[in-house]
Amino acid sequence: MSIEAVKADKAASQENWEPKILVFACNWCTYAGADLAGLSRLQYPPNVRILRVPCSGRVNPQFVIRAFQKGIDGVLVAGCHPGDCHYATGNYFTRRRYLVMQRLLEFMGMDPARFQARWISGSEGPKFQQVVTQLTQDIKALGPNRKLRDME
Amino acid sequence: MKRVGVFICHCGTNIAHTVDCEKVAKTAAEFPHVVFSTDYKYMCSEPGQMVIKNAIKEHKLDRIVVASCSPRMHEPTFRKCMESAGLNPYLMEMANIREHCSWVHPDKEKGTEKAIDLVKMAVAKVVKNTPLTRSSIPIHKRALVIGGGIAGIQAALDIADAGYVVDIVEKEPSIGGRMAQVDKTFPTLDCSACILTPKMVDAAQHPNINLVTYSEIEKVEGYVGNFEVTIRHKARSVDVSKCTGCGTCWEKCPTKVASEFELGLGTRKAIYTPFPQAVPNKPVIDRDNCRYFKTGKCMVCQKLCPTGAVDYTQEDQLETIRYGAIVVATGFDLFDHSVYGEYGYGKYPDVITGLQFERLINASGPTAGKIKRPSDHKEPKTIVFIKCVGSRDEAKGKPYCSKTCCMYTAKHATLVKEKIKDSQAIVFYMDVRTPGKNYEEFYQRAVDEYGVQYVRGRVSKIYQKGDKLIVKGEDTLLGKQVEVEADMVVLATAMVARSDAGDLARKVGFSYDQHDFFTEAHPKLRPVETHTAGVYLAGACQGPKDIPDSVSQASAAAAKVCGLLSKNEMATEPIISAVNESICSGCGLCISICPYKAIDLKTITERVHGKMLERQVAAVNSGLCQGCGACTVACRSSALNLRGFTNEQILAEVDALCL
Amino acid sequence: MKTIVKSRLAELLQTMAQDFRVLVPVKSETVSQFVPWQEGLTVNLEGNTVLPPKDIFFPQTEKMYKFKVKGSSVDIEEFAEDVQKQVIFGIRSCDMQSIDCLDKVFLTKGYEDTFYKTKRDKTLLVALACTKPQDTCFCESLGLNPLEASGADIQVYDLGDALGFVAKTPEGEELLAKYASLFTEVNAVPQKVEGFNLKAEVAGIPEKLAKMFDHPIWDEVSQKCLGCGACAYLCPTCHCFDISGNVKADQGYKFRCWDCCMFSEYTRMAGGHNPRPSKKERVRNRFMHKLYYFQERYGQLLCTGCGRCIAKCPVGMDITAIIEKIKEAEV
Amino acid sequence: MSVSTADIKRINPLIPIRGKITKIVQETPDVKTFHVTTLDGQKPFIPLPGQLAMFSIPQVGEAMFSITSQGPHHLEMSIKEVGQLTRFLHEVEEGQECGIRGPYGNGFPIDYCKGKDLLFIGGGIGLAPVRSLINYCVENRKDFGKLTVVYGARSYADLVFKEDLFENWPKMENMEVFVTIDRPEEGWNGHVGFVPAYVEELNFSPMVTITCGPPIMIKFVLQSLAKMGFNDKDVITTLEMRMKCGIGKCGRCNIGSCYVCLDGPVFTLEQLKLLPPEY
Amino acid sequence: MNQHTVKMRELARELLSSGQVSLVLGWEKGNLWYKSPPVFISRVEDVEKLIFDEFCHNNLAKYLMDLVHHSGKIAVFVKGCDSRAINRLLQDNQIKREKLYIIGVPCPGLKDPDDAVGKKQGAEVKNSAKCATCSYPNPVVYDALLWETVPVNTTKAPVEELIAKLDSMTPDERYAYWTEQFSRCIRCFACRNVCPACNCRECCFDQAEPDWLGKANNLSENQFMQMTRAMHVAGRCIECGECERVCPMNIPLMAINKKVARDIAELFGECAAGLDLEKRPPLGHFDLNDPEKFM
């Protein structure tokens, strides 16, 4: 185990370790949903960082692996519900792509909770709150991610 | 090194209450490429924007990050601010530290920490931003309407009235469509032909409208503002320029065949117009049935034609015309009820569809408006109407509601009661849905004033017994079996998409749903547009609709077309995909993934080891691309990249967050 | 001759491991390579390793120095490298020859490569004589003696049940003396080497290649190459490297890593110009380098006849067949 | 532990010493000249004309550049924006710290040139390496015969070292400068045309020639010189290859058995003709 | 000489001498009896080099990409798996059907060359693992079929067992397993370069910008590389098993590819790559009724 890994382990044992979670949010639904959560003052853990993309179909699986490589503890890809995609069909490709990706990550030994995908519409502020809260709890329970991580 | 300026907004206390803005600004000043960082009470205000503009000047900033509210709110504001400071508006990124941070995280320390991360991501991204500019494409001011039913006619008239040339392409010999087959219209019971025919004539006589009947769409190329449409003019065998529509030919033609217009209830000749009020009133020869075309003998029509208009040698002709916009209004078909064993698999002649019933009660129909049973031409006394035949039936039919059946069945039942005094009209229904102006009242009148009998329940079986049809079903309200001895049964069959709807959608290049109805760009906010820019929808081709809905959608589509054609050119989005041709292998996966058909293959020539060689690469049409970025993920070698959201930008954000 | 029965080899290695980092050839289910000795390992005395020992001195990825950025300032700091004295046990003649090649590259011609030298200087080489060449071996054709490696500190012979050790350098002498108690002095004659399956006649090849730069043979030879790096990365003599960096926010490090002349970006310049644009030029350069350029520059071939590339090339490229083709080519 | 300049140099040739960009001169729209010193304002090393330096911004990359000139306390490199590192360099400001190591390569054969008339032919950014020798000759004027410079670029804007071309060099004794641009443009009343044609037009008699420029220019210049009877061993050029180590180990800059970083970058035409044409 | 070889040579001779094709891609015998490397034949007299035996592993379709600008038609011998590669390359618009003369060679299953090392003849050598699960030993596209088709005979191959074993592990155990595998990778890219689904002009791994893949050989980068490759070939992999065969470090790459293929079939229905030219790759289209797990 490298020094970083030991450090990470040590950090996990400390109460104050906080996971870092990356959310890829499509501009039209999930980003708007998160905005709505804000407007409604719906509190959720401050661990999530939203990265805005035009469509969930823009999220390249390589971005997700890269995030794990660079030390993220959990990733959420979120977009419009099927049928609601601003670009008509983007999320259908997202769905196919990440159904496969999810299984691949699991097959590689990732804990399934570390990578999730969800449909969150612009009106689902509470759902955004609930999803990221749950995700944060799941990942806190798992501790810091070391898998796929660049320890160099 | 770039020269990035970072501006942290307090939003009054909205942000500053739970985020230490000063600390965020101070921390951001240390980020790579950041040369200036400050915080201010209201960045979006006039003085706030002045802070930005002055800093740009003073510190020679070449790009900025504004950390404030959601970009969905003020992105345009700060882009304009950039522009007025002389910078490209796309060299600005926003960090959302209000909706995504201060408003949701009460812990100031953690909120501040998160705000710093969000700013860090935005800085990392903006460093990779490049100036983006809009370009424009010309708009050809001519519209095409596919389908000459009421929706197509209405759309064409509206567009034409606005001063644009519009062509209606109709595959039948006459315009008019389904509405021409209908007898009376609900809820007013005015005669369909009386309100439709004037519109057909208006269209025919309008100086801006060209009727292109008996023609079909062969091929559509190009894109918004510049569609190249190839139309197949089917051989009519009649020279339209000579024909006066006198009717001698179809009177004398010796061949009778079942009339499509009359839905098999009547006949027509081999040379025919589909119905008397046809527009144009010029016949076509049905070559499959014409004696001359089958045997080489006859030629009665040609001999008798006073103007010598009959021309057996005509061939299909292709014509390519350029259009700026396309309205698709191809209407619907009826569900084939022969899949239902309980209704007799379509074998009983006196079990007919609602549309056939329209022809039976129509004064110019096969029975001259007298209600007669198809089997023995007797007047039926007891008529059973069955609703939801094929609609709302996941198992054998369609899951959706056909929307019009409740009303036209009420209309039919009313008309039966009106025309046959001692008759009985019994309606089997699942629900009665009448959400339209004066619809519910109409239905109530049918029940209360005309005494139409409504039985809630499904029909389980119809069978022939002597000259009667025994209709067995259940009255679910009374909870008992019902059996009716009927003379005729009218099925309210579902409205379904045209059998060739999918072909047309693929030809023009827009999407359709699992039932082959055409898909609107957004179910609520863009109901008449398709995903393909410049292509609009009107009428029942988009989903079951009655006449008023079709007409209003047609006018809406026309308004969209006029809006487009009113411009000489159209600005294109700067956030679109771009191809790196040196990397692109031309595999074409992006083409199938693009929802807007914005990508094509093109051939390029390049010098390889001293030889000029050709190869294919993807090309993005800037007029069509909407910037979703789906193609960039389909492209394994990253030859496609989305401007404004490039791989480099997103990776920079990911990296910045993680480190 | 100092001998030790094979069953006591582990004991010897274990003892040595107290004073040195001892590297031994080990075969697992998937691969065979030199790994640091630890108790319980089985030394593979049959055949050579799939991976050559070059990474002991020239790791595939090697950190060079770290840096820290603050605004426009950049601090540069070396990694402190703590190199232990090490013994490589069981190197075959071919790989001994490759170390000679690497020494020439990294330690001569004007500059000494510090990273290589620090590790190389602290290494004792214990060579193991080959008696059973593998199907793909052809070192003999290149003038090597599979039984006697040049440059070894100690030469080990397989005597059947035992191994015989003969010191070839004072350092080797010292090493053997150090563990003398473990050895038994026996009069033994080393086994003879069996016949080679592959042969290559290299006499005159460099001279001939000097005239064959534009020869059509390269079109033919390169045709089936896939341009992967298997040959180069398994070759004990290939030594090309790249220098790259790993940056995390405001700090990072520079490292060097193996590179391969078969890769298109290897020679591609920032502006896009590539002196070796297609696989023909790249394949030509590879074989020219092995069989001519290196000879011209350093006086020996850059091939040791280990046969690893022949064994592992995905498309069966065979350097002995290519040598044969060169020999037969009309110039 | 941070290592002082001298230590690193002694210890490890692959590790750069820390340097600083003290001055940046915009030569053309895409060429800038960078003045580099050590952190304490000294010359990082003393190169011979024609030698190279590995110049790096560690977090971005490292690349080999010719040293176009040097002052008492600094080195100068003229760099065109072509890739990732150079793009970054074109954005930095004076004061930026960097890494530098060298000098590498053989440099121009000064002794051979001494006492002779010299012809310098450059095109575009290719004047940068040649300039190191021109400046040397100018500084040691008495050691050399007549100096002639023929230089061209695509346009006036693309001409590098305008001050030298139009001010400093023409004023020198027994030195002539001929400048040309590819296409006519407003305000330019000098020569118009490509360098090789201009060289032929000027009809020099054979002398020692130092040339550098884009490959296509070199190709035709060599033809022109051959026509005019120049001797292969008197035609000197300097080559550019992708390089990583600079010390003849990493492999990629080979032309035949030569390593450009070590055995080059300066070659006579006579030497080049013995090498495979793979550059 | 076996009958298959005789037939190959006959047809190749005819095609070349009649001028129907100007190049024939086949296999030949080299110095090692257990290797049958590719051979490119353009002269009639060279057809004698052609052979067919149980070591003709190389998928010759990959070379067609090098030869897109070859003047004249090319004859290429294809086994079942190779023929699927042809279809895939056609689908990816990388080759032109009209420039090919495809000669189908129904494949009886090949032997494992690694197992042959040190042995003397084929009978002693075990069958190649990659052929054990082959469902398409008979070419699916060809202009001529050189001999009779062979029965499909799939057995439970080691790769299936490996996938089952991995599926039954905990995530940590699985991760440990793959860590061990990927740590061996030497980044020679043989897996990619031999793969007919890897047909990009410039691989994203070779790009400097964006720097998808660093040059350092470490576990994390190797994981990135192999997972990315798995996603890139997902639904496009023809399961020829060449990646695993050529891997000098014996990384069980087909376990990943087979697993992904199986997942795709489970999720979106059977869509084996390279069988039907009209059928788009599963990640290149969608169905409204795809499984919905992201609600």
C-alpha cells in the first residue's frame, strides 16, 4: 500500500473524513432540479459537486473512470427522465451506455454504490435532495475510494 | 498563462450568509492562471458589472469566472457584460454558489469549502475556453406541406396568406383527406363538406399555393432553410392542363372497382376522381384496374375525351425543389379490427367502422344518406356502437386513447335517432371522455334528448343469428350479462399512424414513437416542432386529434414556418460539435446517434506519402446541430468535440475537483 | 568447483538476501520474470524468463524529479533514491549480453545516465549456463556461448542435481567466499548445450544493410507488422524511453518510461511532421537499429538471440527469417 | 531538499536546473524570443553557436530548442507556437520560472569557418539557430571574412529579428544582408520571391554556407547551391527532430546511427549524404 | 499437405492468374511448426506458401485497413470469427466490399501455440481456449466457401468459468483479482493493435490532448486503458479472442469482453457483432423499452 493509501485509510478512520462526490448533471433537467432544490432551500450534504453538461448523453464513461482515478469517492450521472430529453434521445443512449458501464465497473471490483445514474427532472428538487443525500450516506459507509485511483 | 479574473457575488446575504465570499475570493487568487479575484455585493447589478469591466481593463483579463447564482439565471447577463468589455462572451464561466451551495448548505465552513471547489472547477474550465462565434445559414423562402387534409390545407393557407410560396404534396388525386369522408362534425353537427370545400377551393385558387396532388415525397436532403426535396409525380395518365373535369371519361369507363374513398361501401371507375367535390377536379387512371393497361384494349376514355387529355404514355416524374421549411400533415389510418375475434374478425358485413358509418349517412355517399345495412340494404332498427376498438387495449390494440371516438360515437348515435325514428342506439363504452368546448353538452343531449342508451361494459362476443347480430356483453354498472339483437354494429376503431409513416419520417429525417406517430420536439413546450430544425407537425400524424385540434396545430405550425421564413438567414448556435478531420476515421457511428441528422460523411482529399488520396470524414452541419454532445461520446477517438463543453474542459473540471 | 545441491539453493538465496536485494527468475501461471527473492519462491531454472531483466536497471516507469508550481515560480527537486546492493541470480548469456548493450548506451558516448548507473553500479551478476535452448533461442548464431556469459561476476552451471559456481571477477570471488560455508567443493564438468532449433547467419549483415535503406524488402517485411510494442518491451536490449509528467494541481513529477519505435507518435514532432510516418519506416528503423546502426555506433549487434520477440510477436515476425531474407536479398 | 544549480548538473544530466524567463520579445505573430537566466541571474551554461537547450515548464512539457543568441548573463531562444508547450510559453509573462538543461549537440564548426567568407541562408524561424553563429562572427568580426545573410519569410510580419536584419547587421563592416518575402505586399519595397531563387539570383561563388529553414526551402537551396558549384563539405545545416533526453540515449532522434541531439544538430551536406534521408 | 491447403492454393492460383485479384491474404508456415503467420501474396508462384492448419490464428481482416488504397481486388481467407470482423469493418465504413474477394474457410477450431512450445506435433497440443466458446466457426460472409461447413460445438470454456468465478466474488476480491492482472500489463498495445474493433485512425490513448491516458505504466492507468477499451469495443467485439492470445502477459482480456457481450445481450437482447450488416451496434442505438434501472 502506498503512502497515500495509508493516509486515505487513516483519514477514513477519522471522524471528519468527508467524501467527495461528483455529479454530472444535464443542463435541462437535473441541473434545473438542483437549482429548484436551492430555491426551495432543501438541505443536503455539502459533499456533492455538480459539473454541468448539456445532456447526460455528453458524459463520456472515460470522464467517470478519470474521476475515480483522480480520487473522487463517488460519481452520479443524472439526466432527464426517458422521454423528456431536451435533445430527444440523448438519455436513451446514456441509459444503454451506463447500464453496461455500471456492470463493467462492478465486474472490475468497484462497489456498485460508488457509481450511480438517476433521472432527475427540473421539477424534482426534493428528489435531487433525496438522491444526493442517500448517495452521500452510501459512500460515507463505504469510506474513501482507493479503487482505480492513481496512487502515484 | 491565461489571465483569469474571478468575481465572487454575495447576492446580498443570499450567498454571503453561509459562504465566506472574501475567503473564496482570496483562495481563488492563488489558483493557476488567476491574476485577479474579488468579491462584491451584487455582481449582476450595474455597479457589479462595472467592477467586472474595470477589472478586465485594469488587469488585462482575457477570461473570467463569476461565482454567483445559477447560470440558468444570469449567464446571458454576464455574457453581455463580457461583450461590452470587448471580450468574447464565451470566455466566461459561472460557478453556481447560490442554488447549489449557499441555499442548501447552512454550515458556513463547509459551504465555503464547497464554493472554493466550485470556483476551482470553473477556473480550470475557463482556462480551456476558446472564443466562440455564431455563424449563419441562408433561409430559402418557400414551404412544403406534406399531406392535403384539413391540417395541411390550413397550414398552407396560413403560410400563403403571410406571403410565402407553399406547395401541398398530396398522394391522393385530390386534397381533402379524412375530413372529406366525414358527414357531419361534432359538436355542432354542421356538414363537414360545407366547411371543408371552401377551404379546398381557397387553397386551389390561392396565388401562393401550388397543389401537387397524386404525388409523393421521394427524397429529402439538406437542412433547415435549405431542404432539397425530390417529389415523385405519379403518372396520372391524364394531362391536367388539358382536362376540364367534364366527367365524360368516368361516366363512360366500363370498369368498376371498390372505392377507397367509400371504404368499400361503394364503387368508382378505373378512371376517377375520388369524390365529386375533388380538388383538383381532374381524374386519374387506376392502372392496376384499367382495362387498357391490363389488356391493351378499350381506350374508351381517350376516344371520348373532348380535349384529348387522356395520355396513356405518361410516366412518373421526379422534380427537385428547394424549401426553407416543411410541415408534415399526413393524417392517420384506422385500426384494423379484424384482429378481434369477439367482433367477428371483420367477417360480418354489418359490423362496420365509424368512418364507414360516416359514408353511410352522407348524402353523397353510396346510399345517398340513407342508413342501410351493407348486407341486405335494409334499414337497421337496432344499432350497437362499440367504443375503444383497438384503443386503450395493450394486448391486441393500442394502449392510447384515440380521443375522437367518444364524440363521434355520440354523434353517430344521435344521427341514427334523428334519421330512423323508431330506432334504438346502444353504446357499449368503457368511459366517456368529452373534454372539449361544448362536447359534454353534446353527449348529454344524445343521452337525454335523443335517448341513446349507454351501457358501460365490454362486448365479449358478436355472432350472426339469422339476419341479426347477437351482441353479448356485460353491463358492469348493473353487474349483469347483456345480450342485444342488433341489426348493425358500428365499431369506434382506433386512430393509428399511417402505415407508411415510418418511411416518411426516415426520408425527411425526424423521429417517431413506438406507434409510428411523429414525435414533437417537446411534449409541452415545442408541440409542433420536430427535433429536426425546419420540420413541423400538424394534425393526427403526431397523435389522435379531432378537427379543431388539427386546425389549431396547423396554424401553430404555420406560425412557426412564417417565423422562420421571415428571416433571410438564421444564426446558428456557437455551442455545437466540431470534427477534427485528421483524426476522424469516418466510421459514421455519430451519424446514427445524432438526433438532428446534423452529421453527414463527406469526402476529403489529402496528401499521404506524396499521393493524393480520398477518405471519408464526418461533417457537422452547424445549422442543424443543437449542441447535445451525444456524438462526442459515440466517437471513440475523440475526433468529435463539443465546443463549450470539450473533453479538455470537462477533464479539467474533473481534475480540478479531485485534486 | 563450488557446488550446492539444488534443494539447498533456497537456503543460499535466503542467506544472500540478508546482505543484498536478490533477484531471481520465477515462473508464475501467467508470466515469468525476475523478482526479489523471498522465502517460499521457487527459482525457475528451466528456460529463460518472458520478461527480460532490463527493468532492474531501467524500470518501465521511473520517477526523475518532482516540481511544485506557485504562480510563475517552479521549484524542482530530485527524488532521493536509496539503491541497495543487489545480486541478480540466474541471468542467461543472452541477457548478460543485453546488459552489455545497455551499458554501452547508458554509460558511454559522452553522458552517463545517472538513473541507470546508480543501480547498475550496485549490482552483481550471477549468470546461469543454458543447456537446453528453447525453440526460439538462437544466441549461438550471434556468437554467444550459452554456457559462459561474458561480463558475469559468477557463472553458474547446471550439474543435474546440483549447481556449480565459478567466480569470474574479484567481486564474484568475494561473494562466493562470503557464503563459502554453504558450498561443497566438487570436481565437476558442466553439461553440454543441446542443439539450437533456430539459426541465423549474421556475418556480413550490417555491411549489407548499409546498402539496403531503399530496398523493397522493407515493404514486404513491414506488411504484417501491427505496430504494437510487444517486441520492444520484451526485448532485453531495447532501451528507448520517453519523458513525461504527472501533474496534480500545483505539483507533480517527471518520469521516464519505456517507449517504442513502433509507435507512430514516437517520432512525430509538435508541428505534425513525422520522419517515420508509416510502419514501413518504423519497421525498417527497428531492424536497421538492431542489425546495423547499433553495430556502427557501438561495435556490436543490438540482438542477443534470446528469441523473446519471436515467441511473442502477435503476427509471427521472426528476426531470424528477416536476417535470412536480408542475406538473400539482391542489392 | 532543494538542489542547487551546480549540484544537479553534476549529478544528473536529465534533471534541469531552475531558470527564469527574464525577457520576452515578440518577433512575429507566432514567434517569441525568450531570455533565460538561472534564478540568481546567471547564464545557465555557456553554449557554442548552434548548440541546443532542453527548455521546460515542468507542469507542461519539455522540448529542445536551438539557442539563438546569448548575452553575458542569459541565453536566448526563439520559439514558434506549434504545440502544447510552445502554446503555453507564448502565454507566459516575464518572470516565469522554468527548467533548462544543456548545452547539447555539436555546434557549428567555428574553427573551420575562421578566416573564411561565410554565407548564411535562412527561412522563417530557421534563422534562429543560424543567428547564433552570425552573432558570434559579428562579435569576433576580425576572425572572419565577408559575412552575407540571405533571409526570407512568408511576409514582412513573419520576418524574425528585424532589428538585426535591418539595423544591426547591415551596419557591420564587410557584411551584407539580403531579405526577401514570398509575396508582394504594401509597404514592402525589398525583394519579393522565395529564398532559393533569390540565392541563385544573387549568384554567389562557392563559399562556406550555413543554412536552416523549412525542409522544402532547404531542398531547393541545396539544389541552387549545387548549381552554383558549392562544395558539399562547405554546406552546413542544422536539423530538427523530436527529442526527449538530449544526451543520445532515448533513441528517437536517430538518423541512421547518428543521434541528432548528440552528433548533430549541425551537419555538413557531405555528412548528411552519408545518412539515410529520414528527417 | 492437407486437403485444405491444396484447395486454398488452387483457388488463390486461379484468382491471381486470372487477374481477378491482385493480392491474396493468407497464412504461411514459418520457422516454428506451431506458428502460421500472415502472408501477403501477389505473385502466382508464391501461392505455394499458403497453408491452412490449426495454428492459423491471425485475423487477416485487420490488414484490409492498411490496404484501402490498394489498387485492384484483394482476396482474403476468413475463418468464422474473421468474417465477422469483415462485417464489422464494413459497418464501420473502413473497407469496401467491392474490393474484396472473401474466401470462407470453415474453422474446425485451432490449437494453442503457447502450449506447443517445446512439443513436437499438433496432437500433443491442447485446443485454443478462445475457440472453445466459438458460436460462429463458419464464415458469415464470403464469395466462396472453400470447404464444407463445420458443426458448431461449444463447450464451457475456461473464460466462462472465470467469469462465473469472478461473479461469485465480493467486489474487493474481484478488484484484487484484476489488480493482479492489470499490474502485469506492459502497455505494448498488442491487444489494441490486433483488434478489428479498434479501427480508429488515432487511438485516444495516443493523444496528447486531451491526455486521456498517461504514459506512466501504473495500475490506475492500466485500469483506465482496459476499461476504456472494453467500453469502446462493447457491442462491437466479435469475440475472436485475439487480444487475449497476443497478450504477452497473459491478461485474461476476453473475460472482460465476454462479460460485456453477455451483459449487453441480457440487457438489450441478442446482438452479436458482425453478423448482420444492417444491425447497428447496441451502443449506437436504443430501444424505448430498454431496461430502466435509473429511476
